[in-house]
Amino acid sequence: MWIGRNRKARVTYGFDEIALVPGDTTINPNEVDTCFKIPRKDGSEILLKIPIIASAMDGVTDVKFCIEMGKLGGLGVINLEGVQTRYENPSEVLEQVVKADKDDVTTLIQKLYLEPIKEELIARRVEELKKSGVLAAVSSIPQKAERFAAIAQEAGADIFVVQSTVSTVRHISTEYKSLELAAFTKRLNIPVIIGNAVTYNVTLELMGCGVGGVLIGVGPGAACTSRGVLGLGVPQVTATVDCAAARDMHFKKTGRYVPIITDGGMSKGGDVCKALACGSDAVMVGSAFARAKEAPGKGNHWGMATPHANLPRGTRIKVGLSGSLKQILFGPATVDDGSQNLVGAITTCMGNVGAATIRQFQETEIIIAPSIKTEGKLFQTVQSVGMGTR
């Protein structure tokens, strides 16, 4: 569409603007397959029973949370540049963040994250996860990836995640050495998940470097302010569809299937279902899990870029406590807003569209439906219940 003289812009869509169409055949939700696979370098696969990953955010994941997440069939990721690796006892630091006044919290977080990262704590956190018999997944920014990945792999990590606001293969800088992604993934024996991306071309180039997965999303997270601070981002429906097309093209060219993981912007079961139906193989969720009793933030959530010394692109938000992690994933739901029993939402939706697997779910008919959340919902909206809950 034209937005002015000599300037065009594409119309894009987010979760609230689309709906999924029921199928001609329906399936018993108890008989659908929600498994998610991450490819290893030797051709084998890491198998997760549910296609949900908990974000590497300090208010969401710590060792205790990730152990519980792993036992429930999902995956939690530890942020190697967070309080878990800066402090011997991170719970004391987290308590300060939780109790801080909203006008002072960003400055406090910036101060707390000035504490140097202790490399021995990187190994310790991985070892603590492995002792419990769950997968150990850890994350860092590209600038620290070489060193931290070596330590984590030596300690027994199963997956290494490299995350930045925007990830590209071709990063230009005269001030520091850029991460050579292809060489990096080749040196590691464990899968590397890279993020974040929102476009077809970038996703295709990232996959060409031998990664085991690509995170999709720039700025949609509940605690992220990148879209306001930088004006940057693509709504998650369009981003997911575009990047799924890149994945399919990569598979057609190489025969290697690299999953995409929609990251951010999903707090309710319906959003998760839409992400998968738009082509995602799994989702990465933060704020929904920050509401779990096991989450270290005790009902508070803040973005990974919040500690930035000069341009923080995140804030602490209070999301409150909803229930146990098991309840948020599998129910029984005691709230009416779709924030509990996320897996039940996935299996029920898959059954209603007639999808037996996630791959079949990705072929669901999608319609543009901006009225999908408001049509007939006046009383819910006025009374702030159900779909009217904010």
C-alpha cells in the first residue's frame, strides 16, 4: 500500500487480527501429537513432549524452574548474563528488584547487573540442571557466545542459545569482532538456537550457518520496550509466516529441517495456537511463566535488555501469581482468560482444526478477523472477565 508519495509499506498482522478456521474433520484432543524436535549435528534429535520453551529471563527461569519445566516435558533456558551467573545467591538480588519502587527499578537493575559474571557459576548452573536429569539450555549475547558456550558445553549443556535484539549473519562493526556464526556452530557439538529474526532473507541466511533453530520476534514481549524505544519490529503473525516460508525453502534446498520458534507476544492459549498454526514449530514464552509460583521473579517480569547501561529496552512489569507451572501448562484452569492450561489449548485447537501433528497444524486455514476478540463480547469487556481481561 502507498503510505505517501513514492513510499510503499506492506500491511502486516498480529495475533489479535487473525483467527483459525475449524476443520472439516475433528480429532480427539487426547490423540494429537504435540512433540517438538531440535536437530543435533549427528542427525539425531532432541525430543520435547510439548512445543513450549521458557524464556531466558531472570524473572522467569532459574535452575529450580528449569528442572520443573523439563520434568513437565518442556524446556527452560538460563540467561548466562543474568543474576544466576553474577551472584552466588541470586534470590537476594531478585528480592531487591521485586521490592523496588517503579520509578527506581530500572536504575537498580542497571546497577545490579554491573556485577561481573563469574565463569564458575556458568558451569555450576549447567551441572545443577544435569544432576536433576533434565536438558540443560543456556543463553548469551553474540559477543560472549564463544567463551560462554565453551564453558557450558564442557559442563554438559545440551543446547546453547544466542540472542540479541536483531540477529544477522552479516554484522558490521569496527569496534569489536563479530560472531562468525557458521564457524561457531561448527565448533560446538551441541545445537545452537539463534535469535532474533523476523524476515525471510535473514532466517534463510541464519539457517545456512548450521543452526538448530531460529527464534522469531523483535519487540513483542510483555516487558520489552524496543518497539517504543527504537520503533522496530514486525507483528508476530506476519513474522512467523515469513520465517516459516524461509524454513520450508531451506528444507527444500538442503533436506535439513530447521525449526522456527515464535518468541514473545503470547500470554494466552489462543496466541500460542495461532503462532503454531502460522507455521511455528514451537513457542518461547516469558510473561505467562513469570506468573508461576516456581518463577524466581515472584510475579514480576523484566526484559533481557532492561539492564542496558545507556538505552534500556525493557521494564519491570508486575504480572502477579496465577498458579503452579504445572497448572499453567496443563491445568486445571481456575481463571477464565486463557492464561492457564496452555497445552490443553493447543491439543483442543489441534483437534478442532483436524490436525494430528504440529506439521499438520501449520496448514490450518487462517482468516483476517479484527473483530475476533470483540464480537459478542461486550459484557466480558465491560466487566473485565474472560476475553475482556487485560
